[in-house]
Amino acid sequence: MDIREGFSGRVIFITGGTGFVGKVLLYKILKEFDDVRTIYLLMRGKKSRQYNRYLKMQERLDLELLTSLCFEPIRKAVGDAKWKEMCSKIKPMGGDITEDHLGLSEEDRTTIANEVNFIFHIAATVNFNERLDLSVQMNTLGPLRMLALAKTCKKLEAVVHVSTCYVNYQRQGTDNVNEEVIYPLPFDAEEIVKAILSIHPSELKTQTDQYLKRLSFPNTYTLTKNMGEKLLEKYRGDVPLAIVRPSIVGCSYYEPVPGWVDVLTAAGGLILTVGFGVVKELLCDANKVCDIVPVDFVVNIMIKALFQTQQSRRARNLLRQAEAEEGGKPAAFRAGSPAGTAVIMGTPLPVVAQWGKAGPKTAMPAAVATPTQQAALSEIQPSEVEQERSIPTPEPLVIYHAAMSGSQNRVTWGRVKDAINNYILSERRHPKSMSRCGVLLTTSKKYYMLRYHLMRYAPYMALRLLVKLPEPVGSPKKQKQIMRLGRAVHRADMLNWEFYDFMTNEWTFSCMNTMKLDDGLNERSKKLFAFDPYAINWFVYVQLYMYGMFKYIVKDTAGFKCPAHQPSGSDVFLKASL
């Protein structure tokens, strides 16, 4: 199967297309699917700091999104005329995921209902400590609003919702493997959502702390993402839906260019502040896994998940058609096959576990069939036993992890620190750094607080008093510099506490469904949309991340060179096996 054929002539609706992951997704679609018909982006107007004025949707699309360096490789490759033609396929639609019907006008909703084939739902707040009611509106009700819109689409073929691996925050440890399923919760997500939305604003802070403690979540982000998945599972009906769960999304490894990043994400913020000498102490276990995944790897999984969901829907429709032609006889189940395993021409289809309140239920097939299998469906003749065992099933919900912890090629926080030190200390100090790079990793909160207050906070307070003295000791210029130092010191402490849970614990995320996404694909599709944990050299990747932060965030590389890719384990093994 060729993924390009699945996208040919299709109409795509994307939420979150202006964000970090959204830009790379848009880049990949434009680069690989030149015959896609239309791409609708859910957008809003925005006050632009660069242009110092409010930009309407189309202006924001033209002046901010499509001028991003993310798309520079395509512009250079195809030329201005072709690039302009490609951009004409991208159309903004005014909306907001916190509003009913996603804030779309009636005209736009009608357009989506009549035209859209694919939906990518990426929009969310990734602020770990977002106000609880706002986080519910974006991360829990946002997906539900998207689902309601999807149910109106007459030509819908597949939907991908982007979640996070850390919805299962409680399942920690290397021996406690997180499978690609929705685990049962000790509470009813819908009831919790309604209760949260009933809280008075003056009670939010106190109630948020109580909810997080009672439900065992570290922040509002993981809680609301978890509940968003539960509501999608409950109300999806027959919508062809897949969920992609990334771990910590980092800079690109290959595309659009190595090291590309345009947002100060969790991992990026830590890497930059350590490299700049702002963070000197980290509450972090050096031996724990840092489960970071390149953004281009995540996008490849999203595209393959959408394609396989499309193929699954096609296969199931063919099964139903075959049953109808045989007078209602079942065509998907064969006597003697494992419980819940669909069989097409003798080949069991992938099984996806479904979970309810009482625990695991009978597994259901993902129903992904090759073209050869699909062509043979109408010839299947079920037995009497098969007719008795056949039970109509809803569209399966398949989950795909985009993570590295399930492989043997994973990186620890200690190795991340060593790679940063090697890169920064091998060159001259960056002129915008606060001090020399060097960070201590500790799991002791008391030791961290002692060092922070003695070596960071106390010196800052002393300098703050000194610069207020008459010249030459103090001056307005020095006061501004110390204010900048104060913000950096505060930011360093805030980062430590914000990411403490994720740097002192570790998780193992199985990627069995993800690794099966290549099944049935031709070699070109496998190569263009690869997800190979063994393709990454982590030492190079961390240094690429550092370089990318300098180039795209700080906008000053200060002479630091872009690290070159080294032969990966997969490359070396492949050459040896030829």
C-alpha cells in the first residue's frame, strides 16, 4: 500500500496547525502529498509582536505561519511560483476549541460536513499548570467538540487525536509497562468534568489542589488529557478514530531540517537554561529515562495512524458489504480463531484491547486488510458456527505510542547532561549565557533547596541591594541586568518544581501497535514515514537540540556548529546484513 494514494484528492481539517507539531505536520503533508485537495486550518486572529498590530486570520496565515523557517526547504525545492500554488490549498477557518462547535460559523461547519475526509486534532494547552477550568475546556471538552463535528462529516474516512503518554501517570516503573490501551479509572471522567465546571472562580486554586491529590495526577495537563481520552472512548460511536500519544516532544531529527524547533517546550526550556548556565541544580535522577521523541517521528506516526485507520474503515465496509450480499451472513469471523480475532482469508488481524470500568473486555480487531485480502472478502463463505458467533462491533479505537522508552535505544537524564556539557564546553561561551555551563543532578529536595538559596537566591538579593547604591557601584543599567538575573533565577526554580515528577520517575511505553503501522506498506512509504528508535544517536540529538535552540529561539548561534549525523545502529546493521 502507498500512503500517497490514501491522501490523494482528500480534504483535511486540522486543529492546532499553527503550533510546533502542527507546523511539521503541515510541512510533511505539503511535501509528500502534492495532490491533496484542500487543507482547512482552525485559526484565530492574533496580536503580532513582530508587526505590532492585530493580524486577521488570513494575514496571520500568510505573514506568520507560511513564512516560518519550517517551510523553507519546500520553498527552495519547488520555487516561488509552485510554493504559492501549494499555499493556495491552505484555507483558514475562524474558531476556538473552547467554544461550542469549535467556534466555527454555520457556513464553515457546512463546508466541513460536506467536504472533509480527514481530521487531525492537535490543539490543546500544554501548560502543565493551566487553570483547571480552562484546561478542561481545551484538553477535555475540546476533543469532545471535535468529535461532534466529525460525526457530521458525510465523507469522513479517519480522525487522529493527539494526546500524551502521560495520561497514565500512575503506571510508573520499568516493570510496569504501559500498553496502548485506555486503562480503567477509579472515577467517572464525565462526572468529574461536570463538577470542575461547577466550581466558583474564587475556589479554583484550592479545589484544583484537592482534585489533583485525590485523583493522583501531578498537574492539570495530565488529568484533563486523560479525561479527554475517556470521553472520546465513551462517545466516539462509529467514528473511525485513532489516538496518538507522544511522550516528550523534542526538536526534529531529520525534517524539516535537523534541530528545528520554534517553541520553548518543557525539554527545550531545560536544555536551553542548562546550556546558558541559568540552571545550576536540577531535581533529577541521572539514571532515569528521558523519554524524548523527535517531532518529525511523531508526525510520521500521526500520518501512518490516519492512513491505517482509513484502510481499517474500508476493510470493515467491505466486510459489511459482503455480509449484505450474502443475506446478512457474517464474513469476518471464523470458528476456531482466538476470541475477538477477526480473520480475513486465514490471516488474523491486529487485536486492540478495549477497557471498561470493570477491567479488560473481549479484544476487538483493528480490521486492517491488505488490498489482496480486501479483494477476496466477497468470496468468503462463513460456516454455521461463524454465523452464531458474529456480533456487530463498533469502529475500533486504536492507540499508538510515540515514545522511546519501550526500545533498548533510550537515553537517561545523565547522558543528556553529558551531551550538553560536551557541546557547550567544547566551544567558547555563548555571549548571551548567564554563567558557565555546569549542572548538578540531585534527587534530594533539601539539598537542592539549600544550594539554590545559598548559591543562587542569596547572591541575587545581595546584588539587588548593591546596584541601588550610587555610582560607580550601582547604576540604572546594572539594575536592569540584575532584574534579568532575577527572572532567570526564578525561572530556574520554577522549571525544577514543574518537571520534578517527570525527572525523578520513569515510565515504559509499549509501541507494539506503532511498530505494526508499517504492515502492508510499500518500501517508499516505510522510508518516507519512518519511526525507528534505533535510527537516533542520542549524543548527536541532544546537541542538535541545543544548536536548534540557539538558532531558532535565541536567534544567535554565536559560532556554534550544527552537529553532523552519525551512522545509526539501524544503518550499520542494515549494511552488515546486505
